[in-house]
Amino acid sequence: MIMINVGIRHEDKYEQERRVAISPSHAKRLMEKHPIAFYVESSEKRAFSDDEFEQAGCSLVNRLDEQQVVFGLKEIPLPSIAKNKTYVIFSHVIKGQSYNMPMLKKMMDNHCSLIDYECIVDDNNKRLIFFGRYAGLAGMTNSLWAFGLRMKHLGVETPFQLLKQTHTYFSLEDVKKDISTIGKEISEKGLPSEITPLTIGITGYGNVSKGAQEILSLLPTIEISPEELLALKQSKKYSNKHLYKIVFHEKHIARHKEGKPFELNEFFSSPSCFESDFDKYVPNLQMLVNCMYWDSRYDRLITKDLMEKLYKKSDLDLKVIGDITCDPNGSIEATHMGTPIDDPIFVYHPITRKPTFGYKGEGVVIMAIDILPSELPRDASLAFADALEPFVFEIAACNYNLDFENLKLPLPIKKALILHNGKLTPKYQYIQNHIDSCCQ
């Protein structure tokens, strides 16, 4: 029986990236079931130690020279892209992201194949392998942590000062213990009058949003509709022993330009027919946690112009934006960049339109870490590997020398094959225009 050798990358795009696509326990189980051997690049920072991989039966190496199929997570620096490899990663190229076109071009020049986790979907176009829940868990935790820091700076003591940044906890369980303690204090003592009613908006209802709401569920929370939000403060009928959660769907954030009823299918297929309807909610929120998909076909949620307008009128009550979506200059226009874990927040000044890292200064605190699941690296990696495990052997055993039509891959994986031996597959031919414009 021929042994199939598979590589597991050391993540080298970010210093704080500690996740892995396949954990030691998952590698051990796969090797017990299939003729497969794992070669793991040594790493001092990975959440799972080299010893854990060795004890699972993996081989440690300094370079993945001999392994044709390599599993990683984040984009691969250009010098590390080898020839004739099949890379399985989050490539962040399907929107034509200009900053990753050189990487894709190098893979094409090196006759590589590329499978993107983000594109592995079922028949209903639902993603099968993802970190979204953990982005939501870490993102909401960090947003509440940033809120506590910001309010203390503004002279208001809150229970959220107990909270730490997510990555400083050993596990999700430890995070939840502190959140629950804060929830108990709010229930018993209430929140200070300066921040009530404490309104937290969440855009989206997918896996990221569910993770964020999972954290909020540990606090005394009342869910209200976007329409109820508009009348909450004026009604004077609110509790200081609860937080108010508002979940925004597409129908809340956009309206038809011709005044027609909102239709979700039309919104997705013809976004140019719609315009933002989110502005009216912004003055009523103290925190916004952005969890929904966005690309340039859609209007922004919050523009710099809106923030300046509200700030000048003293109508901007937002203290924190947790931009989990993290599209630089995207749905939250003031998110000018993804922030690193070790410098995660900045204050955006709506008048000068300049950011200042940290939580001090005038404006709105923005948390925009672009590798949030890495703040819960062990928990997130184990959950991710659970979803990936059923596909690993077939990805590794595939003969990529065959024509695309004859590749023996599970359909969800074949649909996620962006490059095949250096050529864009039929579904992704449109990316060539982005490559041409960025790599001339």
C-alpha cells in the first residue's frame, strides 16, 4: 500500500497566528484509518506543541519539500510558495483582493493547485468548514473588553472592567466564566446611568453572529427589534439590569431605491437597486458588532461622512464598533486596516478622520482584528479540524495530474478548487481580470 505524505504548514503571515488546520488528535485518527503520513513544520508559537504532534505519530520537519498536498490556514508569503504543490488554505482571492493577487500569480507561475476553505459549500451554498463561530465569540468578548476600557477612560466604572482580551485566556471556558460573573453583577447591581439603556447592535445572523450572540447570552439581555430600538430611549421604559440586543438583517439595513418592498433575492442579485437604510439606527446604538458579509457592490453600513455628521450634532453615542467583518475601507469605512492581536483597537476621530491606536482620545473605538479565531487557538482549531477531517484523505489522495473534469474529489471540494496545476478553474475565470490589473 502506497503511503501518502501530507504537509501541515507553520503559519508565518502573522506572529500571533497560532491555529492549525489539523490538530494532533485529528492527525492521529486519520493515520489510523488511512495510508497517510503527516509531516508538520516545526513551530514554537503554535497552540499545539511539536511534542504533541510527535506523540500523535507525526514527523517534524523544517521545510515541506517532499509533500505534494499542504494544509495551512492563512495566505502564504511569496518566497514560501513552492512548485507543483496543492495548497489548502484561506486564500482571500475570490473578491479579487488586490493584496493577494501577487500570491495567486506566483501559484499560477509555479503550477500549483489551490483549494480554498471559504468556497467549500454544500448544495445550498452553505459553508462546511469555517471558523466563524470563534470569530464571533472572540469578537464580542473583545468588544465588551474594549467598552470597559473606553468607559473607564471616560470616567465611568462598569462591570466590563473585569474582562480581559480574549487571547489572554487559556480557553473559551475561562472566557465564559468571566462573562457570567459580569452578568451576575449586572443582574444584582445594575449598570451605571451614564450607559443605560446599553444597546448592542449585531449585523447578520450567520455563524459569526451566532458566536457573538452566544457570548451575549451569558449576560442579562433583552432582544428588541430595530423598530423598537428607535423608541427605546425616548420611552424611558428600559432596565438598568439588562443589555438590549438588536439583530439587523438585510431588510433592516437597505431599502429599495424605487420604494418597492424589500426582496432578499433581489437584494443579492441586484444590489445596485438598493441603498443604505442603516443611518437612522446608528444614533441609538452604544455598541455595534459587525458580523455580516460585505463587498463593494453594496452600500456601506457606516460611512465617514455619517460619523462626522452625527459627531458634529452630538448625536453619535457609539462607544465601540467591533468590526468582525473587517473589510478595510469597507462596510465600516473608518476601519482603515485589520488590527493585530497585540495592538487590537484604535480611536477614530470623525472630524480629523485619523486613527489613534489604543482606547484614549476623542471619537469611536474600533476593534478590527482580522484573525479573531486565533485568540481562541486550541478551541477553534479543534472545531475546524472536526469539520475538515472527513475530506482530508480524499484531498490528499487525489491525482491532480488528471484533467479537471476527471479529478476524483468530493463535489464540495471540487467546487472550491480555484487553481488546478496553475490554471484558474472554470468557476473562477473572472479572477484573471483582477490578476491582470494588479500584476502588470
